[in-house]
Amino acid sequence: MRNYGIEMGAIYCKHCMTLIDTQPTKKVTNYYSDCKEEACMGARSGAGIGSSEYMQASGNGAGGYTGTGGQA
């Protein structure tokens, strides 16, 4: 934890749902970005992922992810 606040903001990879980092926020907040994991980058650089494949991949490799990030 950083010295200047409570880290209630989580940054997840929008492709593999891996927790990238946390940041201090005033409320619990989830942010989505791109990670730099080789396996994830390789999957992104390949052929486009269909929506059904994305939903299937979104639960893999997410340490502690419970699926309550507001995704439909």
C-alpha cells in the first residue's frame, strides 16, 4: 500500500482479467486496461477474439477475481 491513501481502486486487464495494480481512491472502483503479460499480448495480437471467446477467457488467470466487476 502506498503512503497516501487507501487503495480501493483495482486495475484489471480487460482481456485476461489479471489484477495489474491498485491505486488509492475514495470508493471501490474497477478500472480496465491492457496488461503486459506475454501470453495475453500474444492472444491479443492474433486473430480477433469473438465475444463468446472473450467471456470465456475473462475468467481465466484472474487471481481472486469473482466476476463482480460490472460486466454483463
